[in-house]
Amino acid sequence: MDYKSEQNEEIEALDSIYSGELQILETEPHYKFILPIKSEEYEPETNNGLSCDLEFTYTSKYPEEPLEIRIENAENFEDDDEEKLLEHLSEQMEENLGMVMVFTLVSAAQEWLNVQWDKIKLHRQEFAAKKLIEEEEAERKRFEGTRVTVETFMKWKEKFDEEMGHTKRRELALIQGKKLTGRELFMTDKTLNESDLKFLDDADAVKVDESLFQNLDDLDLNDNEDTEDDDDDSYRIESMREYIEPVN
């Protein structure tokens, strides 16, 4: 077989098919030339589509043996795309040994780019959809906040009492034998908190007879009683006025 003649004839055919795109780099000792390929939807200088240049170099016994192929100027290829494309072209050369095959190889490469671009588009769409779902979920949680339960409220109340010093004041008052005001009792006695939470859970309103507390000022207190009894009565009245609110 006249290998040189076969190669010259193929170059003439390629120049006719790819008019203006075939770029011959060398003629001796063997032809070295470039043909550009691209996928559908390819747009230069964007993230759309795939493209590259295929650099072919004839060998002394081509087409009875494979020619050399390199990939140059790849655009939007993923990490291992060049290696995969070369493997695909190597398989095509093995199937077409004995006949000129550059046109077949270029066509196979262009088809491979189209298939690979479809995979990349699908991957991008799935990634964008997943990211959107994650953003929407994060936004929903941000507005939803933390749900309040009896347990979380009691933990918050205990921390609040510590920060405000109520717990320490209650303990100090017990040590010193001091009588706490109604407000201090409410803020420091945890049984009152639990009682309030029980009422909230039962969702039952507590009704108070207003008439029982309308004439507190008219109570006839004995001025002759000793000072300790008078102080006790005043404490009771003040506590009732401060914390018992009639429910309409």
C-alpha cells in the first residue's frame, strides 16, 4: 500500500469538507493538522456547550496503523472529559484500521460532545433545583423559629431567674428569714410556674368573683391589734391586690 498517497488524498478531501477550518501545521515528515469540533448549543466565551481542537498526526503506516490524536483548547470540559474522549476515539480507530478515518473520528468526537453536554446540562439543572430547595427550607426554618414546649420554657425560666438574680435572692431571704413580696414569690417559686403551665395546658379560664375584692378598703381593721398582726394583714391585702386580676 502507498501510505503517502493515501494520506495526501485524505488531506485533499478534508480540506474540501472542512473548507476554512482545516489548519495544516506540518507536512514533513508526516502531516500534522487541526480540526475544531463543538457540541450543539455551543456559545464562545460562555458556559454553554463544549468545544475543542483535535490535533491529528499521521504515522508512517497510517491507515494500516492508528494515527496520533491530541486535544487542545478544550472549553467547558469537566475534569476527566479529555481522557474519556481520547479513549472513545481510540476505540473508533481500532474499528476502522485499514481505511482512512479522520472524517469518521471527527464525526464520532462531535457526537460524543453532544451526549456529554446533555449530561452536564442535566447535572446543572439537578444541582440548581437542589440548591433552591435547600434555600427555601432554610428560609422557612428562619421564620418558623423554635417551638415552645413545657420543657423548653422551664429551661428558659431557670436561666432567666439565674440571670436576674431571683434564685439567689430567694435563697438569701430564706437564710435571713425575710418575708418575700408577692412579686418576689411569683418570680422565684417554681411551683407557681408549674401551676401556670398546667392552666395553659388545660386551657381552662379561672374566674374570680370581683365582689370579693371590691371593698378591701372598707375592711374594719382593729387599730388596737399588735403591730405584727397588722403587718400580716397589710401583706395579705397587698398581695391580693397585686396578683389577683378578675377575668371578664
